[in-house]
Amino acid sequence: MASRVREARQQLTSTDGGKAVFDMDLLRLHARRRSDAILPQSLLSVTVAAMTARWLPPVFVGAWLALVLSAMALVWLLARRFLREEPGGEGVGRWQRRFIFAEAANGFAWATFALLMNGVSDSWATVYVMVVFILAAAIHSVVTAFLPAAVYAALAPNALAILFYMRPTSLSTPSAPLAALACVTLLYFVIVARRIHSGQLGTLAIEAEKDALIAELEQAKANSDEARRRAEEASLAKSRFLATMSHELRTPLNAILGFSEVMKSELFGQHSVEAYRDYSGDIHASGQHLLMLINEILDLSRVEAGRYELNEEAVLLAGVIEDCRHLLNLRARKRGVLLTEIIEPDMPRLWADERAVRQIALNLLTNAIKFTPQGGQVTIKAGWTMAGGQYFSVKDTGPGIPEEEIPIIMSSFGRGSMAQKNADEGTGLGLPIVKGLVELHGGTFTLRSKLREGTEVIVIFPPERVMAVLPQLDPNAPPAPPKRPRRDSREVA
């Protein structure tokens, strides 16, 4: 693959190497065209010889035909040998010289037709000779167009033969206009051959560019497949590591939390030293923090690996928000933060995972309370979207987040400058977990923030998550009469 990429780039970028590769392609095309043209040219030669026998003895005509067929056979054998060997780029110049020599010999063989018809005094013979030379020149220019030097080598003998046959001594002679017309026609054939050559060069350049693009795309795909394979192996190794470490860490954490709770509560007697109770409280708090960190890492790894299974049920978004606000109300009062709610009434339930929705609300409210200064306000909103879905937003009056730090805080374990200055500890996993849980529900997560104005986080659940509201039943309505079965007229008959 790398070799193909280098070869394709060499054709496009390298001055000498690219020319050598294109010259080899042109030589290959010339050889194929020469090999395919041997039969039509042989038939043309035989036809010309048969018509020439009207003016000349068959012996002379046969000798000329043998010479022409021998020259064409030389070109054909050379072309077949070239196609059979498929030489490398180092032999381009040598093969070009061989083909040019063979085409010169072929042109010389056709030019002897002027010597053959030199003694014929018939006026129609002059026209016939001009037609033969022009026809031969047209065939030579088309067949040898991929090798410009071969075009000149094949047409130059024909031009000299025309001048020899017509022998225009001055412009006033009757043969001068006909000779000039024949030479102009040969010049036109040269121009056509050059146009064919330049067009073929453009085609080869386009094909080389296409091959380069295909090769690079295949190389990129191979690299992508290899990177994906390594990423899958790394993800599998990470999942195994997390599963193992989760089990290995939770087992001693249960003992730490349990015994520290017993020591902090002094269930078996009061501590003789008061500091021991404080130490046991610190041990218990540290254990809880470590357990929370393990749970968050496992949740994030499951979300990133696509293995987080949603336990979907009918969830009332307003009720979940109210429960989370009630849980964090004491923390907000301690920090001097005012919590306000603006929730639209009579919103239907969502078909979602209640644990995930509760975790989303708790993480967003915890962050808002943590980064809102004393005397600030956190506003909780819930309602309908324009598309028919439901949204939930948390807006605080904190210091805000710089725009360049938003990608940092949205990454795993990413913490902004304000989080590092804040006294409360954090793992930097809250927002990535929230974003992943929202996307698992098919929703969108938006974070807007301005310095010294605050931050607003908006979670939108799609309309297909909203459950349709059934109409209320009227308890005073009379029961519906039973439907009588319909009888088919054919049964009655």
C-alpha cells in the first residue's frame, strides 16, 4: 500500500520520475495501437499494390509491397516484444529510440512509392499518388500519436517523397499548389497528433491522481481499521480493569464505611479521646467520596462503551426535579443560595430511566449550587419545547465559564479554573456523565455561559419520549350499551 501511494505521488509531483512513468504508459499505448493496426495497414498495402498494378509491372509492385510489409512486420514484432517484456522505467529511452527507428523505416518504405510511380505519366496517377500519401500519413499520425518523435520520423519521409514526386521548380508550375496542399495536410496531421498526445497526457494525469486518491483512501481506511481495533482492545481492557478494580475496591470500602460508621456513632462505647471520633468521621467521609468516584467512573465507562442499559418507565419530570431540589435545599441554605422553580403545570410523563433522569438533575443542581457565590440564585425551569418535547434547565448567577474552557470541562476529568479555585472537591465527571445520559435518551445537552453573568445548562428530551395524555373518564357517565352482534344476510337465508 505504501509503495502504491509513493508511485502515485511520484507520477503527480516528481518532474523526472513522473515523466518517466508517463512515458512508459505512452509507450505501452503506442505498442498496443501498433499491434492492433497491423491487419488494417496490411490490407491497405495490399489494396494499394493491387491498384498500382494498373500502371506498373507486378514484379515492381510486389517488391514494393514486400518492403512495406517487412517494415510493418518490424514495427509489429517490436511492439509485441515490448508488451511481452513490460520493461521498467530505466529502459524508456532505449525503447523510444527503437520505436522511432522502426517508424522511420516504415515511413521510408511508404516513401518509396514515389520512386515506384515516378515514371508514370498519367494525370490520374498524380492524383492517385497524392491520395495514397495523404491516406498513409493520416494512418501514421493517428497510430503514432502517443510518441511525438515517431510521428515526425514517419511523416518526414512522406513529405520528402511528395516533394520529390511533384518536383515544384517554382510557384508558377501546376504541381506547386498540389504539393503545397499535401504539405499543409501533413502539417495538419502533425497538429492533430500533438493534440491527441496532450489529451492522453491529461488523461494519464487524471488517472494517476485518481489512483493516488484511492491509494491514500485505502491507506487511511487501513489506518482507521487498525486504530479502531486498538481502540476496541483498549476499551475492552479498560472495561475489564474497571470491573476488576470495582470489585477489589468495593470489598475493602464496605469494611471501611461500616467500621468507621460504628466508630463515629460510638456504638460500643464512648471514645476516650475526642479526636478519634473526628478521625472516624473523616475516614467515613473519605470512603464515601471514594465510593462516589468509583461509581461515577463506572457510569462514565458504561456510557462511553454503549453498555449503559436504560430501565425505561413512565417518569414525571416535575416530580424528579422537586425531589432533587428538596434533597439539595439544605446544602443551598448553608451556602446562602436561593433555589427557585419555574415549572409548567400538567406536563405528561416521560418514557425514560428515572435513575438516569435523577442523576442528571442532581449533578446539574449540585454544580450550580457549588459555583454560585453566597447570596446568589439558582433558577430551575421545566416545560415544553417548540417541537413538542420537554426541557429542563438550571441557571445560576455564578462567575461563569470562559469560552475556551468549555471543551475542557466537557471532557472526562476536566476541571476549569473556577473549579480549581473552589474549595469543594470534584472529579470532573459530572457533566460528561450528564451529556452521555442525555444522548442515550436521544436528547440534546446545551451549555451556555458568560463571564460574570452565570451559566445555564439546558437538557431537552425529544417529543417521542413524551407520553400522550389520555382523556379523563367521567364517573357520572352512563355505561355504554353492549354492542349487538351483526348477522350476515347469507346466514339468515
